[in-house]
Amino acid sequence: MGSNNNDNSKNGGELEERLLENEIEINEGDLKWRVWREMKLIWKIAFPSMLARTTSFGVLVVTQSFLGHVAELDLAAFALVQTLFLRFINGIILGMSSATETLCGQAYGAKQYHMMGIYLQRSWIVNIITATITFPLFIFSTQILRALGEEEDIAVATGQISIWCIPYLYYFVFSFTIQMYLQAQLKNMVVGWLSASSFVLHVLLSWFFVYKLNWGVAGALGGLNIASWASVIGQFIYIFGGWCPNSWKGFTTAAFSDMWPVVKLSVSSGLMLCLELWYNSILVLLAGYMKDATTAISAFSICLNISAWEFMICLGFLGAACVRVSNELGRGNAKAAKFAIKVIMGTSIVIGVISWILCLIFGRQISYIFTDDEKVADAVADLSVLLAFSILLNSIYPVLSGVAVGAGLQGTVAIVNIFCYYLIGIPLGVVLAYVINLEVKGLWIGMLCGVLAQTITLSIITWKTDWDLQVRKASERLNRWFLKPDDELS
């Protein structure tokens, strides 16, 4: 009976593979039909990714919302923990995990399925070590904020909250890598549903712990950890339970071999996304030096949360761009990769324009999700136009970043991010905020200018990329790291 099940699973996998190859084959036929085929593939990848990312980020938004209704000080403290420490670690681990996205996507396109499980295990090793190195940031967060000159009451409250976020740190390690591993083989729908279930569980737990048991900060953050880890445990069950028979062959010591190339790609990937995510964190830190620091931090972080939540939708297109580009480069089809980029970009921009209009209409109402404080609401309303344009740009540059990840060009994007964010955006924001006295609005204008510069630069790079050359590079990378199934160490 077990043999028949395995045969059926194998035959089902082969049938799915043949159907997929027929689905993605791009010919010179009717343009509308080609676009429709590509759109179906894109949404097959993007929708589960959007669902997973919006709900997983929504868990943080729900936490901030519950804390905001407990006390404004807790709202500001969690905003610092989230935007400085969690975003800092999130940037590192998400960035380093994008190496998994590149390698698994190209391996799947080249039909080197067994290598995907090895790449996943290598990423776990690298990311666990990385998370452990950054662990002390949560232990000494109060001292760090004091050294940076933050107000004493905010620094103390931040230290109390950051301790509760340590389990969430290690949740990042497994959640990001598993999602990218499954996404590369078009099996990420399970991640979306598990993440959505986690979101619902977190809302219920937070309501019960905070309002019924009156546990305050402990209740909100305890619910965060329980709900988040529940989704990761579900993902483990899916992989180890036999639903990835071609790509998961069990734990192997081969994961410890040839680690240095993976580390190098992970570091360049991490640097690319870290520079992007830290950008907002630095601006929130700068907001803490303004006259009414609590209001400034709260308003700025609310706007950044709304922008980031919409950004999670755009990250679905980032994932789709990465998977489609990496799969086609692994197959050796440069023409299909270029066509996919055009369709994904067009779809993302349409959604960005709709979100931009909605933000302009409902700018002030957004703040009441997080706080009842009228001063904070006024500050959020004042930033709503800038928030709308940030959301519009969010629909463009994540797709371009996804294209870069799919092609393994993370190092190039890291250089672009350094120049655009740290030599243009932050200096301009500081001048507008503190010299011209535009305060939070000045910081945001500087941020927008940096993002706009990045978007223009990445557009030029994508337009001028030799995709036939990228096909050859992908083939060389896969051949260099390939292990035959018989060569794997048990």
C-alpha cells in the first residue's frame, strides 16, 4: 500500500510538472493569450505570498493596535522595538533568506529538485547562527536607546517589551526560508492559509489576554509569539509529512558542505534588504529627537505600518518576480523571463494606483485604528499625502528587487541602496526636518526622494540587463553547487 502511495505521489508530481511546463511555455501566438497565461502563473505565486505576508505583518499591526489602546507610552515603545530592533533583524534574516529564493528557484527550473532541500537546510544553519549573534540587541535595548539619547521612560518601556520579542526573532529564521522554499515550487498556498489562521488566532488571543485577563503588554506579546509559532509548526508538518516528496529527502549532513558560496550569496542578499528596511528604522529613530517625541514616533510609525502593510502586497509581486525570473533562468529561457517582468510590473502598478487613491481619500481615518489620541491623529492626517505617494512607489521598486533576487544580482542592488538611501534620502531628510524645520514631514520627503532615486536606478539596470548572460550565469552557479542524489551524505 505504501509503495502504491509513493508511486501515485510520483506520478502526480510528474503530471503536475508536465502541466506546469505546458502552462509556462511562451510562444509567438496571440499576445492576449500569452498575457493571460502569465497572469495566471503570477497570481498562483503572488496571491499566497500576499496572504502570508499581509497576515504575518498584520500580527504586528494587531499587537501595536492593542498596545496603543492600553497606553500611548506602550504604543511608542513597541513602535521603537518594531521599527528599530525587529525591523533590523527582519532585514538581516529576510535578506539572507532570499538566497534560498534564488537558489531554490533556479534549481526548480533546472529540475534539480533534491538540491532544494539541501539549500533550505543550509539557509537554516546560516540564519540560526545570524539570529543568535543579534540576540543581545533585545537584552540590552534599554541601554542602547539611552546611549542614543532617547527619553528615559520610552527607553525603559522598550526594554520591557523587547524581551518578549526574543521568541519572535527565531520565528523569522524558519518562516522566511520555508516560504521561499515552497514558493519556488509553487506550493506556497499552504503558507498563506497557515499565516491567515495565525492572524485570526492572534486577534482572539490578544482580545482574551488583554481585555479579559488584563495582562496588558504580556498578553499582547504572548499572543504574538503563540500565534506566530503555530504557523511555523504547521509548515514543518507539511514538509516533513511527505507533501514535498521531490524536494525534501530528509535531513542530511550534505547541508554542512560547500557552505561558503551560500554564505556569500546570503550576505549580499541580507545587505540588499537590510539597507532597505533599516532606512525606515533610522528615520523613526530621528523622529525621537523632535520636540514632542512620543507623538512624532507614534504618528510616523503608524504611517510606516500602513505603508508596510500595503508593501506586503507588493512583496507578493516581489516573490512572483523572483520565482518567475529564477525559474526561467534555470530553464535557460531569457525571453520568457523578460516577458514575465513586463506582466508583473504592469499588474503591480495598477494595484498601486488604486491604493494611492484610497489613501488620499481615507488619510485621517487610518489613525483611529491604532490610537484615540487626537494629537497623533492630526499628525497622521498631515502625513497622509506623503503616505499615499510612498504607497504608489511601493508598487514599483519591490518588483525590480524581486527581478534582481531571481537573477542573483543582490550585490548590485545593495550598492544602489547605499547610494540612494544613505547618501540621498537620509541626509536630505535630516536637512528638511531639522534645518528647514519641517520635522516629521521633512524626514518623509527625504525618504521619498531616496526611494524615487532607487526606483529610477533599478529600472535602468533592469532595462539594460543582458538576460542571455544571466541564463549562462545561472547555469554555471547550479552546476558548480550541484550534488547528485547518490553523492549526498546521510
